[in-house]
Amino acid sequence: MPRVIVFDVNETLLDMRALDPLFTRIFGVASARQSWFGQVLQSAFVTTITGRYENFSRIWAAALEMTAVRYGISLAPDDRTAILAGMRSLPPHPDVPASLERLRSAGLRLAALTNSTEEVAIAQLTNAGISHFFENIFSADIVRRLKPAPEPYEYAAVRLGVPVGRIRMVATHAWDIAGALCAGCAAAFVARPGVALDPLFPRPDITGADMMEVAEQILACECP
């Protein structure tokens, strides 16, 4: 039986570079967007490690305040709103729609698993025009533990009605790949520009430079 293919959302499916003009206007440099999202991830990991849960939307907002302090600016309420609203209307990476269609046309089950809240995740994928590819959109918020903790992956497996080993997590983040593998999933790494796998963890059996390359390898593995 082929594995269920489960996708991370932010940066894996959706292109956060669409926010760069906003960050350039507000912070003066587009790279502030990367600084902000890096802080989002750091804060998410700290809350998970310490056992103090905060949902991802609250973490987005808190990390934005921290980024403003680092850049020495006072963040106007309208600018804060624009950035947070922008996260709900990100476009898909150009390679994503055709890749999802290729996998679904082959009969594979597709789902999404994200740290974003369910309401935000549904809005993101709907606004990106790709929500119809997924039979389920799962949020780690349900288990109050964020990826890469094992609980979100295990929850997705239960909801999908398969053992955790029958899930293949697709992500462009090394930490998500590591979390999935440690939870017992298979994984596929989308090696978009500027990202790399963590050498401290096992490598997934599928790695590709873009989503279509990954999709073709998944088909070869799951539908031989």
C-alpha cells in the first residue's frame, strides 16, 4: 500500500518571498523577513521544549515585535496587520500545483500538516488555490505540540487511519524532516535554494531540488 504523502505548508508549498516588498518597506531590507521567520521558528521550538504552548499565530506576532526591536523601529499597527494578513494569502511556489496534480492523478492520498492553526492553514491553502488537492489539512495546534515534536506526526497518522510509518512527510525544513524521521515517518526533502539537511540526523530516502523532482521520486518509490 502506498504511503500517504503529507506536506508541510509554509515555505514548502507556499512562497514567503511574496512578503519581501512589505518587509522592505517597513524594515528597510527584504532580509528582515528571513530574520522574522527565523525568530518564529526559534520561539516555536522554545515553547515546545519548555512545555509552554502558544499557537503559531501568537508566535508570529511575538516574533514580529522582537524583530522590530532588533531593527530599532516602532512597528505601526497597520504594518503588523499587513504582515500577519499577508501570511494568509501567500502564493504557492510555481512548481507546487503541477506536482500535487501529478501525485493525486497517480492515486496517492495527499494531506497537509502545519504548525499554523487550522483556521489559518485552511485560509492559506484556499487562498493559494491548492486546498482541493488535500483530503485533510491538519494543524499541530490540535495536540498543542508543534513540529518537530512527535505528537503532530502521530496525530496525522491516527486521523489518516494508517500507522505512522505509512506517512511520508514532505518538507523544505531540515528540522521537519528530522522530526518526521524520529517519529517513524518516511520523509522527502525539497532542497530549495539556501536550505540544507542537518548532518546530525539521518537523511531521508528522497531528496530533490524542487517539488516536481521530489514528486517524481515519490511516484517511483510509492507506485513502482
